Amino acid sequence: MKILIIEDEIELAKSIAEYLSGENYICEFATTFYEAIEKIGTFQYDCILLDIMLPDGSGLAILEELKKQNKQDGVIIISAKNALDDKIKGLQLGADDYLTKPFHLSELMARIYSIIRRKQFNNSNIINQNELQIDLLSKTVTINNKTIILTKKEFDLLIYFVGNKNKVISKSTLAEHLSGDFADMLDNHDFVYAHIKNLKKKLYDAGCDHYLKTVYGTGYKWQTI
């Protein structure tokens, strides 16, 4: 899962990223309005943490841009301002939640999880697909009631595929999802193939149906229909 932190308070952004990284989230940063606009126009995120007050623009204008681009990224406004008008306008523009500074990182984590669960998995902690069951809270996977052991990257890939079922996902998109900004610095995306190969083997050896398809020359698809 990938998070964009739009925040000009560097120490706060770092502390948020350190906490979320411990929960297996990949975090990217934008400290200015224009850097944020460039990021959201180029990449897709599971959730965006958005400070309203930026040195060169308004976070509300970023929300307007997300709406204009028909982006489906989850958004939590984080701001020192506790004005009701800002909260209402932000929610009207498409924000999913609003958190006033200072806040506990555990509360922020819970709200991020809630938004991602609601957007991708119909507000459920348990994903069931025939013989396959995924518990999002305990991060466990069972096939025919038998637990299989996945690495963090393999589990993240599985959740990403299931959350984007029946969509073809390119290798470059998967590389970006797994590595964030570092994906552009890699010579190739062979590591994506290696993770998917290992994931497929573990699923199929445990008796899972072949939902994960290779779309030759394009990418991969988790096919349920």
C-alpha cells in the first residue's frame, strides 16, 4: 500500500512515514503545492495525507485537481486549522476524512486503514474468494482453511491484485507500487517478476485456482470473471 504525505513540516512528515513504514506502507513526500500536483498527476496512491496550509498554495486546490482528474485516491486532510468551514469544504471537494493536529499516529493509522478497506474491499476486514481467504487485520492468507506464509512484498502484491481485480496492471505500475519513487531508478523490473513468480507458486501449491494471469506484453491481472 502506498501513501503520499503532502506536508511542509519535515519532521512531522518523517515521523508519520517512520510509523507507517513499520506497518508495511510505502511513503512518498511532497512538501510544496507544485510538487504535490506533479505527484498526483503522475502516480496513484492508496491514501493521500493532505495538509491544507502549504507554503505556495492551498491543499483545497489539490483536492479540486484530484476531482478534476477523476482520481480515486483516498484523502485525509491533516491540518492545524480547526475551522469548520475548511472541514466542510474539504469533505465537499472529495476528502474522505479530516484530522486536526496534533494527533496520535495510531489514530491516523486506523483512519488510513478504514479508508482503504472501504474503498477497495467493501468495508470488510475479511476477503473471501472461493477457496481463498485474506484477513487484512492479521495479514494472514488461507487456502482451503490452510494458512500459507507470504513475505511482506508477496502479501502486498496479493492485496493490490485483489483490490484491482479484473484490471490489467503493468510491470511498471507494480514496480512503482512496491518501490515508490525508487522504481524510476531501477534498470529493469525483474524483481517484480520474481515476486509474482514466488506468489503464484505458493498460491498454486496450496491449491488456489489460477486467478493471477499473465497478460503477455502488457502485465498481470487478477481474474475473477
